[in-house]
Amino acid sequence: MNRSAYIWGLLGAGGIILVFYSVQALGMQSLSGPYYFFQKNWYFISPLIILFAIQVGLWQRMREVVKISSSPAFVSLRRGKPVAASGGVSTSAMIACCMHNFVGVMSIAGISGLAVFFAAYQNYIFLISILFSFGGLVYMVYKYKKIKAHCADMPKV
């Protein structure tokens, strides 16, 4: 079996970790702050990272299966739209969780109340994000099975 899906999954995990770390370090204005934040909230952050990595790997696997098909039904898959949507949810969750670190900037912009909201409901935002990411994974598995069935029915060229 081709290992590129696994490699893409690992790259996806690394990418989302890098985004998370960068946003946290920028907001906390500390290079070690994200590490301590992860230690405190690992049970929320780890599932988001794992779910995103699985989705990226599954997306790559679907692209491999689709390469044999030139069907216009697969155009959105080739462009990466399912993963972009899921990645947007995961990244948004990680950004939302640390918005309270941007109170100084947000007060200048006149939206400091938003930072208070994110700080107060941080755990709920994480939980909702995990649920959305899991829903995205279920959807991608459904699409993968559909693509596999479609490609299995196609005549071999």
C-alpha cells in the first residue's frame, strides 16, 4: 500500500501543531507559554490534532483513488475542499481558545468583550470543535466509501 496518505497525515498534524503554537506564542508573547497551555489542556488539543491528521491522510488516500477517474464529480476533492473545511474548524478552535491572550490588541479594536467571552467558554468551544471535527471525519469516511464504490464500478482503462 502507498504510504503517502500516512505521510500527509503526519504533515497535517505537524502543520496544525505549528499553527497552534504560533498563535499561542503570539498571543501569550512567550515561547514557553504554549507548552504549558498544552500540558493543561492536552485532552482537548490532542483530539483536534489527531482528527485533523486522520482527515488529511484520508483526503490524500481519496486523491490517490480518484487519480484513475476523470469524473467531474471529484473536482472539489482534487482541490482539497473537504480538508480545508475541517482544517478551518480545527484552526478556528485553536485560535478561539487563545483569544483571551489578545485582550490588549482587542481592546484597541474595541472588541475586548469578545476576548472575555472566549476565555469564559474556552472548554465549550473546544468540545464543540472536537464534535465538528469528528463529524467532518465521519463525512470524509462516507465520501471515501462512496468514491471507492464509484471507482470500483468504473471500467478499467
